[in-house]
Amino acid sequence: MTRYRTRSAPVDAIRYRPGPGGNCAEVAAFIDDDVEHDDRACTPEQPLEVFTVAGWASALPGDWITRERDGLGLYGDERFHELFEEAS
């Protein structure tokens, strides 16, 4: 996990990388998911359902999940980099 910020507030963010050698367990811990994850079931073909501030959303490989003041956010890679910069 790396710290990022918008112009107004810092957020924690993690990029979803499913599949062998991916980060499914780390993402599950980040979103406070109590379900045990089997890396063999965590595949790029199966989106990860995340409850965000806007409701349920499907995270695809390469999407960013953020922990913001009001809850979780979900952004595609391009949009994420438009809105956030790495905090120093």
C-alpha cells in the first residue's frame, strides 16, 4: 500500500492485481473483507465486488481502490492518476 493524496486530502490506495503472484489477500485486508481468499479463485476473469461510497462496484485488474474519509472509492488507472498524486 502506498500513500497518495488529492489536492485536498491524503488517501490510502491499493491497485488490484488478481491472479498468480497477485495481491488478493492484501486487497482483502485493505477493504476489511473478513472472507478468506484463495489465490486460485482470484483470477482476472472474476471482478472483485467492492462496496464503495457510491454503492457496489466491480474492480477489474489494474483498478485502484482508495480508502477515503467517507469510505472506499474505486477508480480506473487513468482516472486515478488524474485525481491523485503520490504523497511524499
